[in-house]
Amino acid sequence: MPAAERKAHTRDQLKQQLKADRALLTAAFHEDGKPEKLLRGLRQSVDAVLTVAWSEAGLPATSALVGVGGYGRGELFPYSDVDLLILLSEPADAITRGKLEELVQLLWDLGLEIGSSIRTVDECMTESQADITVQTSLLEARLVAGDSAVFDQLHERYQAAMDPQAFFQAKTAEMRLRHAKYEDTAFSLEPNCKESPGGLRDLQVILWVAKAAGLASSFGQLATRGLITQTEARALMEKERAFKDIRVRLHLHTNRREDRLVFDVQDAIARSLGLKDSGAGPNARRASEFLMQRYYWAAKAVTQLNTILLQNIEAQLFPQPSEAVIIDDYFNAVSSFIDIRDDDTFEKHPSSMLAIFVVMTERPDIKGMTARTIRALWHARDRIDAAFRADPVNRALFLRILQAPVGLVHALRRMNDMSILGRYLPVFRRIVGQMQHDLFHVYTVDQHIMMVVRNMRRFTMSEHAHEYPFCSQLIANFRDPWLLYVAALFHDIAKGRGGDHSKLGIADARQFCEEHGIKEEDTELVTFMVEQHLTMSQVAQKQDLSDPDVISAFARVVGDERHLTALYLLTVADIRGTSPKVWNAWKAKLLEDLYRVTLRVLGGEPHSADRELKNRQDEARAMLRLWGLPENAHEALWNQLDVAWFLRHDAADIAWQTRALYDRIDAQKPVIKCRLAPIGEGLQVAVYIKDQPDLFARICSYFDRKNFSILDAKIHTTRNGYALDTFMVTEQNFAKSYRDIINLIEHEICELLTSQGPLPAPSHGRLSRLSRTFPITPTVDLRPDERGQHYLLSISANDRTGLLYSIANVLTRYRINLHTAKIMTLGERVEDVFLVDGAVLSSQRNQIQLETALLDALKV
């Protein structure tokens, strides 16, 4: 048989062998559910194929094929890379390089995802000293085929060069950076079971540093060496098996290397594990919720045991004469760590389980707990019962933690990680690992609460004052800011109970305050914040802040400056704690504007439209003088504008638009002006043109085509029959080339409005992955406003490309006049409010037809 045919025959045979082995092993896994058997079987199958391929390659006798990384460790996930090192005794010549290229090509042709490197022993040593990733992969090197002598040479030189202390420091620093990438929490709603804190990678770090130090290469050996107990070793092996099981199922379900438990696979993974939905009605829970709660509890256990083990390994690697410094009757300080004075401290003195966190907030020099203390606290947590919670001493200790000048967030997070917080506050325990399916939260309820407390705390810290200077200014003058932390702790405490959590949480917050002796006045403030924590964002983002009635109504809700300030600070901290995508500078401006105008009303200054109009016009005129415009240049334009236009724009916007239009009020061609948004990222676009029925829809069609997101729209018709509309739009790449984009927008919108072609059909953009997993039933609500002059049209739906244009298209079809559009995007959800009128709305039948048409447009 010719060589080429023989190679092709061998390749086909090996490919068939891999395919058959994978099918058998996968079928066996679905039958017995044993991930270790599958991982080992896949590795053995690849070993056999690689051995044949290596022997066929005809490489020098002094070379070797070495498995590194996870494959070297002896396990292979269904769609993981096969990490290989081709080890040479000397640099490859031209012939060897050709054979190596053929070998690598063959392996790719077999369908293997190869991660390969070709090095001599000297090159391996040089690379491993320079790159911790290479050093780690070689730690688990395993000979697959070829010369054992050259592999032994590498192994010996690697062992001789290993510096366990430097390796430990590098791997733990790498772990801290990885944790920071995932916000230092395992409790994101879509965790990465491999890389997130408390996942498989954390378990591997333990074994890597232990193996590098020559201490152990398995959890069982770590127990034998006394670094953990046999019970803890079994717990780690159990969690490792559970994470491997999940990761295997993720690979098999998605048919690719997928390590994230994303929403759209959680339910399938849960059902493959035999989990089922429970109950019906508002308290029903999905199978995926049970899966994720199991995952979070396992990750929490891994985090605790990881801390214990790494401390014990560090003590072995960096032995120091550690003199214990007495702190009090219960604790010592040992090398910047707090340590219990006796093994049974927590059993004999249960209150010390809270006292230790008080000490840590009062001693910034203490950076953590010793492994012995963590272990003792973990095992003693069951002693926190009803009697413990009712003890006045313990209640006073918990209040001291909340009132601590520093270290509060670290204390609460440690208490949550060690299940102390949930034991002390049973209502908090109910929301640990509680999923949120509202499309804009990215954390479980307990972790969201931790983020809100953190955000609130950051307002008090000078090093973070540059982030939100107004919030820092307000909290600096707020009496007893610790009450804000109590409200943050309870604001979402009642989620998952099947009712309005803002109302249900009031009772929990009040009970806590009464049991802890908080004054009635302060209790009322805390319960007010819990009850109203969504109100300020809804008013700012959904209602017309130029309407005096809206401001007066909100002022009546808050009542005084203290309540207003507290609610504002909680609202900012809460929105920022949902997801990095939800908060933006535009929302910040709306909230701050609402705060400032409400504060003036509470101070006795009536929210007078006349006063506000005069102030804004005076300020705008001053700006126009600075730009060199003639004294009365603004009058011709301003005479065509009514009070509502001035009240819906601040002075800077009024001046900007006046400067652009003062000498073009009778323009025959569209006037389009665009600039960088004064607040945050994005652009502000002003359109001035003779009014036409489909203008809003036509402009939206342009933004739709460009994939711009509209944050806000103000629609106005002048007395001389012109439309003066302004839009706030954003898109990811504005910052890179905004000058070109501004010129392009001005030119293209002008061309679009001049051409007067037919409106394009709305594009039914695809829903995002999250929206497909958790679809929202679209809602449309049309009702007269309080004055009966206009209608408020409220729409809620999943966000998607082209949604606003689809809505505008329907409004045009029904000849609806649009006055304002309040666009609120909450992650994957939109809640838009439009102020509209039109002759067609005088008929109830037409109103129903309009609502039906809008619901059809919202469907995907």
C-alpha cells in the first residue's frame, strides 16, 4: 500500500476509534452518572490514539510526547483541549520540523482540540521560570509516548528548579486576580463552574501548591499529613465530584467547551441530574433553582476549606516563630491573624462567634482568621439558635458590627460565607442562593444585598469619593449612617415569598429594629426605606420631572430632607448593585435632578413653573452671551416655544439648541445638530423640521438601522408648526471616533428626512439569550393623565433591537401625537412611558385596537 494511502487509512481508523470510544463512554455516563469514569476513559482513549500517531510520525528516538495541564493530570473533559508538549532532546532540524507539522495536522484531522508546544528541555526550563502558567502545566506533566529518558531529565530538572515558596505566592496572587474578575463572589447568577470563586480551579490551586511543596498530590494525602481533617477531605472530594459532574454535563449538553452555568442550560442540567420543579403558584420553584442553590452551597464550602488549606500550606512553607499577642479573654493575634485562645472557645462562649467579627472591625491590622479559628467557627455555627438570637449581649454585638467605623463589608461577607449571618438572621438565610429571574440582576439575592451594603459603605470612604461625589457629600452629613446599612440589609429580604417584597420586608425590618432596641424614629426611617426603595427610581425614570404635580406627590411620600437623602442614597446603591450594565450616567442625572428639585420643595420653595422657567431662561441667556450672540438673538425662536419645552430641558440644552436655531426658525431644510452628551457616554441629537405625522417613527427607523439605543426622547411642536425633537442615544463605539460619527449622523438624518421615502418595515430583532430563557409577557397600559389633557402609554417587554421603532410605527399608523418618551432599560427588560394624544383616542374601541396592535408589535 502506498505511504499516502496507508496514512489516510490509519487516520480514518483512529478517527473511528475515537468516535466509537466517545459514544460508548458517553452512553455509560448517562447510565451510571460517574464523571470520573468518563474523564478517565476519554483520557485513555486519546492516549491510545496518540501512541499510534506518535509511532507513525517517525520522530527522533530521543523525543517524547508529554501530556500537560488537565490532560497531563489524567482526566479529559468531553470538549476540553488536549494539552501536549512535544519534548525534544535538541532543536528540531528541517526534517524533524516537517514531521512535527504532519503530526500536529494529523491530530487536528482526527478532531482533537490540540494545545501543543514544541520545546527542548532547556527551553521548557526557561519558559517555566518566566511564565507561571507554563510552570503549572509542567507540574502535571505525564509521559504519553516516546523516550522516557528525556522525560525523566525534564522531570528531574523541573523538580530541582522548583521554588515552592515563589510558586505558592504566584498561584495565590493569580487566584486573587481571578476572583476579582468574578467580583469576588461565587454567587453570580451565571457562575463559571471552573473559574469562579469556589469552583474547580480553586480546588486545583490547593493541589498544585501542595504538590509543588512536596506535601501531597490528593485531598486524602492532605488529610494524612494533618493539613485538613478526614471529614474535610471527604467534603472536598464530594464537591470536586459534583463540579466535575456539572462540567461534564455542560460540555455534553452544549456540544462544546462550555463551563458557564448560563440561564438557558441550567434547567436542562438540573433535569439531567434528576431535579424537578416543585409546587405551583407564586412560591413554585424551578428545577434550575434547586440546582443553583446546591451549587452555591458547595462553592461556599469550597471557599471555606480553600482558605483553611492554603493557610496551613503557607504555614508549612513559611514557618515563622509566631508569638501570640493577647487581644482579650477569647482571642489572640498571631502573625496578623486572629486566633481563638482555646480550641473550644466558641463552644464554651457562644457570644464569641459574633465578638470575633467586632474585634476584626476594630483592629484593621488583622487581615483574617487562622485556619484553626475558621474551622472551629464553621463547626460551632449550629449553636446560634433562638436563645442565642434573643440574648441582649449578642444583639448588642451585632449592632456594634453594623456601627463599626471600618471593616463592615468584610465582616458581613465573612459572616455570610461562614453561615453565621444566616444563622443569626433566619430571614436572611432564606435568601442565600436565592435566584432572581428579573433579567437585570446578575447576583443571587444575598450577594446583591452584600453589593448594596458595599456600595453604601463606599460613599463614606474618601478613597472612593471621586466615584459619586454627591453621594459622598450627602452621607458625610447624614446622622447615624449605620441605619442606611440596616435598610440595605433588609431592602430585598422578602424576595421569593410570592408577594410584594417591598411590603413583606417591612415586618422583618421592624422586628429587627425593635428586638435590637433601635429608637422608634430610626425604626420608622428604616422601614420607610425598605417599603419605598423602588419608588425614587420609578419616579425619576418613568414620570415627567418637569410636572410640578409629580414633584409635589413625591415630596409628600418622602416627607422631609432626611428621608429624601436616605432614599436617594439607597436607590443609587441599589441600582449599582444589580448589574454593571444597568447603572449609567443618564440614570444618575435623573435621580440627582429629582433629589435637588424635591429638596427645594421640602425646603418651602414652591415648585413653580414660572420660577423654574425664569431661572432656566436667565441661565441660558448668560451662556448665549458667552458665545457672543446678540442680546436679543434668542427671542424669535423662544417666542415659538411654550413653557413645557423649557421645563423639559435644562439651561445648557436650551442654550445649545438656541445657538443652533436662532437664525433658522423658518428653515426649509431639516436642521440636525449632534454633540457628545453632556452627561455620561453617548450623543445628544436635536432635529428641527416642519412637522410631519411620521417624524418620530422615521427618526427611530434611522437609529434602529444603526443599532443605536435611545435613552431618552423629548418631542415638541413649535407654534409655527415645526418639530423640535431631541434624543439621547448611545452605542458602544462612540468614544473611538465620535467626530466622524457626529458628522455622519447629521448628514444621514438630514438625507432621510429630505427624501420622504416610505417607512421601512420594522425589523423583528432577535431576543438575547437571557430574554429567550426568561421571556416577559408584554404589557400595554393606556390611561388618561391626571389633568385629562393627554394619555400615558406604559409598555413593558423584553428588550430587542428595533423595539422602539416598532412602537413608533404603530403610533404613526394610528395618527398618535407623541409629546415625551421616557425610555427605561433594565438589563434585558424595557419599561417605556409615552405621553400621547390624538383624535383616535376619544373612542374606547380605538384605544383597544391600538393596545392590540402594540401587543402584536412587541411580539418576536
